[in-house]
Amino acid sequence: MNWQDIFATRMGRMKASEIRELLKLLDQPDIISFAGGIPDPALFPVQAFQGAMTDALSPANSSAALQYSVSEGYGPLRDWIVDEMTALGVPCTRDNILITSGSQQALDYLGKLLLSPNDTALIGWPTYLGALGAFNAYEPNYDQLIPRGNRSAADYAQTAKDKGGQVKFAYASVDFANPTGETLDRTARESILDLAETLDIAVIEDSAYQALRYDGDPVPPMLALEVERKGSIDTCRTLYCGSFSKTLAPGLRVGWVCGASEVISQMVLMKQAADLHSATLNQMAINTVARALFADHTANLRRVYRVRRDTMLAALQEHMPEGVTWTKPEGGMFVWVTLPKNIDGGELLRHALETQKLAFVPGQAFFADRSGANTLRLAYSLADEAQINEGMQRLGAAIRDLA
Amino acid sequence: MNWQDIFATRMGRMKASEIRELLKLLDQPDIISFAGGIPDPALFPVQAFQGAMTDALSPANSSAALQYSVSEGYGPLRDWIVDEMTALGVPCTRDNILITSGSQQALDYLGKLLLSPNDTALIGWPTYLGALGAFNAYEPNYDQLIPRGNRSAADYAQTAKDKGGQVKFAYASVDFANPTGETLDRTARESILDLAETLDIAVIEDSAYQALRYDGDPVPPMLALEVERKGSIDTCRTLYCGSFSKTLAPGLRVGWVCGASEVISQMVLMKQAADLHSATLNQMAINTVARALFADHTANLRRVYRVRRDTMLAALQEHMPEGVTWTKPEGGMFVWVTLPKNIDGGELLRHALETQKLAFVPGQAFFADRSGANTLRLAYSLADEAQINEGMQRLGAAIRDLA
């Protein structure tokens, strides 16, 4: 049987991810890896989850915890998120919250909701690789939202029309973005909202790292800025994607979308058709743990990760040869490195693995147009200070070899 | 903002489900409901799950249980499923198994994998409502696989071509199907495989109720029959969807697809892009519980549910007026009732709710062509014997009112 003959056309866009292939290397124990943007398991609130699971599986709760539940998500958890969003400047109700299986599922559902084949998504150059993966399934074109240059709204609209569709949304990771570590300032956020108003499109705000700010002043979410303009979330075009993966634990797969109730109710129907609901037990456990310790726990994460960021920035300063530049993130897990033009990140990875037992992610995969060959992403979340210092020394040596 | 203007065309097919709206009625405590096809929570292996969660969150396992994991699923659970599938006549390896978030997600992914807009899916008339919901997102046409009548393969192909696409798969729920409770015999299964060979299409075998056989001889899965023909799963066109929702617990959202490794590896990429992976902790817990008690636990479920089925069949015999017929399922959770032609299932539900405080699902929703107005589905899984007797008496009275 020739499966390629009966696969849907969208499968032509679904290829093996470079990050995925790379992660297989992590099984080799003597590699120092800055590849995966994953939280340090030593920081998981294990004891709190033990208590939460005991509670969820107690006689009073186990029938509900192990049973089917509603597609929109567990009510008390949606209430906790309502309070959290309200504190971020987004007054809302349960009807504005859909629980998803991680924010990756939120991105998949938003692509499914908005993109017909040949429609255009405006994204960063570079952008989160997982967003490209999720959206690709719905066969869009991409255009460059960030950096925007001098392009007008009319130019975006015409370019999309020339490609056989229309612009459907602008997608931006706003705080300490994956992969660059950069944060959009208030002016940049207002400018995206202005563009979206003119084009009459949605805004997808990816806020997975929001709680991990180590210094600098918080910038309000685009959704909060839009609520300021319009007075109510239900007339807003911004759909905010949040996640517990970077704060409590990724293995439970719990995230959320916050937006206009008209859109959330449509996404509830989509979720019902796609997987009925996210695991009941997990939502109950996340609710218990978030209510018990979210603020204290994220404060501790910030304390630990801040030291790693500072260590990495100092080690880059010490070990990078001339001609190499990098971002100075105010939070999150990533530093983005730009190499001299003649050095290819993929070649550097092969060389660094072989000669230095060092891993990171070449930057090219994060660009929809496959530019950015001379870039790479470093994640500092999983490495201790000694590994970071040793790793940056090795990175400097590998770059010098290819310079 | 007019969201309808920017929603993808596929959203036109995604409407509120009648079952979903109906389930809201279950909050009224004095209603006797045979609507939801959901397991009895009194039968959940709660103690085993408590132990499994304690183990998963122990120092040796918690880092893995709460962390990101691979998209294909937890290795030891895939190994358990390999043994289970082998026992069902499907020798296979880990590479033939993808873990999904319930078998509903498997149906969504298989629609996404195979259906371009206007392609045709062959389904039952009636069929599982959740399959219609999952497939609808990929904008297919439907044609009638069961009952097939005298239609030839060429006729199926031509009909699909006339509608602007090609036949991509035949979908069948094989054992004690939702909604009819009926089982396809070996001849029917072989006939679907023959048709699929001629059309060169995939076969989706929905086997969610497989473990719940109360009497009669087991029929080999279509995938086992195809392995018999071809010698290896990797040259088979059947994709088998299994679930722990009806055997261990639906609230953990764990199911699987078993099929040719070429298809599974493509679905792994799809899952990575859509939600990264199913919850790690849940897969570990299901693995522990399945290994500890799957055989004994399902034997107990069969003992309990068999009594409920027998009670319902006897009560139908006692209380149904002349002109009403129903299926005699060998397992599962459902009896399918055919009313006299002039009685509409939707009207009967409204009348039964109002005058008898009785709920069930009108059959029309299970037909892609909205036929079957004089049918309804009864689920006996959640009701005790007294409720079943009382409920069938009330149903008889409601039908007599409308006759």
C-alpha cells in the first residue's frame, strides 16, 4: 500500500523536527546540552503534587477525577485562572477560559480555528518552532510580523491576497520569547494591536514564560492593553495562551486560552470533537497545587533560573570570540546567539557535538523562510553553573575552530 | 469584530452536539438517564490508581512523571499494549503503537492524516457520533459503508469522484458498536477488508468496547484478519483504535492507535505538532494499573454490566408496546431501539423528559444524512437494576402517549 497516495495534502507540511532529532542525543550522558527548553525537574513541586493526587483520588473526589468531564475544563481551575488573568489586567469570567492539553494544543486549535489553506499568519522571524509545527498542519503562508520594517497594513493584506488567501492572525511570543529571549515593549505590543485593528485579524499572544521575569518592569499582556482600549474582553481580538508547563510541571499537559467568550465557545466545540476534554485528574491536581503555592513556587523558580541566566551571560562575555553577539533576556530560559556571517549553526552543532560533546539548537529551524543560518539558541534552564561555564568555554572553542 | 469572517471554512462543520446539550440535563437529580455512554464510577479501580500515582510520584520516578516526554508515548505502556495486541492476533512491536489522549484523539488524528476537503469517508448508518465530530473538521463527504447493500467498489469510487475527492478510508466500530450495540461478524469484517483492498484505502477499526464481551464467541479484529492475509502488520492498511476509557478510567485520557509503523511514525510527527505528547504521569499510572489488574478488573466489569444488559433486555420485553424493536448486544453499553415510523426520537425525548423525567439519545444525530428519526440509543452502563426497570416502564408509557 502506498500511503503517500492517500495522506491528506496537509501531511506534506509535516516533517520531522530538528529539535526532536536533536533531543535523541540527550541520552548520551557525557554531553553538555543547552538544546531543550525544558524546566529543571529538581524544581518540580513533587510533594505538593503527591498531596494533590491523594486528594483527587480520595473517596469524595475520585469518581469525578477518573470520569469524563466537560470540554471547557474543570470549573475551579478556570476560576483560578480568571483571578490570575484579572491580576494581569484582564478582567474576565469562566466563559473566557478554555483548558487545553498544554499551550501547544492551544496553538494547534487556534490554527485549526482560523487558517484555511493559503491564508497568511504573521509571525516573528525567528519564531517558536512549535508554533510553526502546529500552524503548518493547516497549510498557511507566513509573513514577517517581527521585525516589521516599514511595511504597511495594506502591504500585508495585498501580499496575503496574492498568495490566494487573507491574513488571519498575528502571532507573537511576548515575554522572553522562545527562541530569542527577547521581550516586546509596550510600544511594540500597541503597534501589533494597531496593525490587527487595521487588518481586522486576530492576535495570538503566546505567554508561556510570563511568570519567569528576573528583572525589569513587567509589560502588560497585549490582551490587557486591548481590554484597556475596548472596555471588555468580549470585544477583544487577542487570544492569550497560558501554560503551567514552565511553572508547575509540563508532564501533566495543562494550559489555557483566554479570550472573547464567542471564540472560546467555538473552541470548546472543537475540543469536544478532537479529544473530548483534558484529563480531569490533572486539572484537579494543577488546581490544588496552583492554589497552594503558585506565587511562592514561581518566586523560587525565578531565584534559581536568574542565577543560571546571569552565569550564562557572564560566561558568554568571557568565552565568545569577537564577532559573536547575544541577547540579554529579562527572564525565561533562552539566550539567542548570532555568529559571524560565515559560520553555519548546523555545521557548528555537528562540530561541537563531535569535538566538544556540546549540544544546542541551530537557529535556522526557527525561521519560516529558513534564513538565520548563523544563529543558535541556548537554553540555560537545565544546566548548573559549572556546566554553563564549561559549556560556554567549549562553545567558544568550537566557534574559533570554524572561524 | 466579526469572527465568522475570519474563522476557517472547516468551522462551518463544527456545531454544538446534541449529546453535549443533553448531558447538561443530567444535573437534574431526579431524572433517570440512559443518555451518556459512560462507565460506572463505582467500578473505577481507585485503590490501584492511588498506588500507581504514589509510585509515579516517588523519588525514583517523579522527575520523569512530571517532565516532558516523547510524542510516541511511554515505552513500558506501549510494551503492554504490544502484548495485548499480540494476544488479539496482531503480533507487533513498539513502533506500531502511538499513545493518544483517548481514542477520540486517535479519530481526530486519523481524519487529519487522511482527509483533504471533499474526500470521502465510508461509515456506518448510524455511526459513532464522536467519529462524525472528529472527521467533520476535515470537511469530508460521507458514504454508507454499513449496511452496504449491493454497491460495488467502483460505485463507491465514482460517487467520491463526483463529489470532488477520493475515498480515503472505511471506518467501523466492530464490537458492540456505539450506538447500535451490534457486532460485525467475521464475514462482514472480511468483506470490509476486501472492499478496502479493491479501493486501495485505509480501514479505521474502532475497538473501544472490545474487552466488554458478555457472551458469544470473540471475533478477531479486522487488523488480525488482515495480518493473517499479509503476514505482517507493516503491510496492513487497518489502523486499530483502542482505549482505556471503558476499562480502567476515562478521566486520564489514554488510548492508542496500532498499525503499520510507517503510518504510526507519521502520526507521531502530527502529535508532536498538535500537543507534544499525552500526559506522562497518566501513561505511567495506566501502565501500572493495567499490569496489576487489567484481566481481573475487566472480568468484574463484564460481570456487573452483563446483569444490567440482561435487565434492560428483559425490561424492554416487558414494557415496550408492539411495533418497537431493539438490538440484543453481546457486550458493550448500548441497546438501539427502533420506534414505529411515525414516532420521532427527538419529540419522544422532549415528551419523556417532561412527563416521565426520563433521558436517552435520539438516534438521528448518529446518521450523517440525518435519517433515522424513529430511533434512539439507550445506555445501560450507569443505571442500577431498579432504575432500568423503572426507566423502561416510563419509556413504554412515553411511547404509548405518542403512538
